[in-house]
Amino acid sequence: MQIEAQAEFDSHSHWFTESSLAQSSRVGECLVCSNLTHCERQAILSFLGEGMMSPRSRSAFLKGNGFCARHFWMAKGIEENEWPARALGAAILCENLVTIAIEKLPSTKDLSRRPALGPFRHKPTVNVRRGGWGCVFCQEWDKREESLIEILQYLKHKPAWSEKIARSPLCVRHGLMALQVWKNPSDKLQLREELGEQLRQLQADLKEFIRKRDWNYRNELVGREQDAVFRAIQFLIGPARQFPVQKAGAEGRRNNGTRNR
Ligand SMILES: [Zn+2]
Ligand SMILES: [Zn+2]
């Protein structure tokens, strides 16, 4: 099993992924989440830096109807941070999409037609696709996510890695994915045990957190439950630092569409 697994891993030629994962393991959060977040930022930077000038990347962007909301706002924030004086990438991409949106406006002829009235009149079908439905960064994320899970099942048997993986335990989603993807039953049983243990610990911490919010127990000392909500969201959904850009100054935009300067 070991030799077979090692050969399969080597055939992936993922040595670069291994070194990138080694970096991510220093953070101490779910190894897959950390690596995805890191690579997502790198991908956006490189797209804005040079990638978008290549006709292939630009056409992939347009084919996907732009970026999804998460990645468009991230790209704008990253660009403003990296190149504050000459941020132009998002403007060019938006201009492309605006041009297409103008071309795709429904014709005035179609709109002037009055819908049929009467007993057989049906509610019109609404069919407007979400902007960025084929976002290139989302596609990259999905592909990378699955390949990371596959790679981990081989890495965890390497001596230097078992400790790194133990220090950055998988979140619920990536744990469940590993239980579907991994082949070795003993690896899966061990992972299931770890996930269950983490969930039970979180459950106890959350119950304690809720109990101590009761007026009657307000004078009790705070314990390990104090960051239980943060840890629970991180374990259930993913790390908070996935959203560094939205956090910085997003308030002003959300309220009135203008920025506070
Ligand atoms: Zn994760
Ligand atoms: Zn996306």
C-alpha cells in the first residue's frame, strides 16, 4: 500500500504543492483552507499583474461572465493595496463587461410586446444568470481543493508531515471530503475519530459559552470557551482571514455606495 501510494503521489509531480503546503502549515488553521486562501490571493495578483493581458485569460474571464462577487471585490481590494496609484485592471475588466451588458440588453421590440392575457397566462420564467457564474478563480479553487485532499493522504505517511498535518487539522468540509476521497480505511477511521473529538469539544465549549452569558453566572471566570464561536465558525465554514479585503473599509460602501475617505 505504502509503495503504491508513494508512486501515485510522485506521479502527480506535486513537489511544488508540497512546499506551498509546508508554508501553509505554519499558520495552524486547516491546511487545505490555508493553502487555498494563499493560492487564491496569488492567482488574483498574477491575473491582475500580467495574466489579464493574455487573450486566453481575458477570454476565460469573459466566458465566465466575469468574476463572482467574492473574487471581484477581492481583486479590487488587492489591486488598490498593491498598486494604489495605477490600479487599472479592475477598470479594464469592468469596461469589458459593461460593453457586453449593453450588447445583451433586451431589444426594445421584444419589450414593447404585451404579454398574453387570459386564463392561460403563465408567470414568466425568470432566467437571469448570476454575474461571474463561471468565475475562473472559483474553478481553480475547486480543482485545487480536491487535489490537495488527494495529496494529503500520501503526505500524511511521510515522517516530516504527520506532525505538520496534526498541527493544522482539517476543517469539517475538508475532513468530510477526505473521508470520501482517501482510500485507506485506517486513515479514514482515524480522521473520523479526530473530527468527532473536535466537534464534541466545540460543542462543550459553545454550551459553556452560552451558559456563562446567563446573568446568574456572570461572575464566573472566563475559560477556554471565550473564543468558541470564532473557533466554531472557522471549523464549520473556514478561516476569517479569507475575507481580509471585505473587512477593510467595507462598511461605507455597503451603506450608500460611496467610500469614506
Ligand atoms: Zn478547510
Ligand atoms: Zn469566484
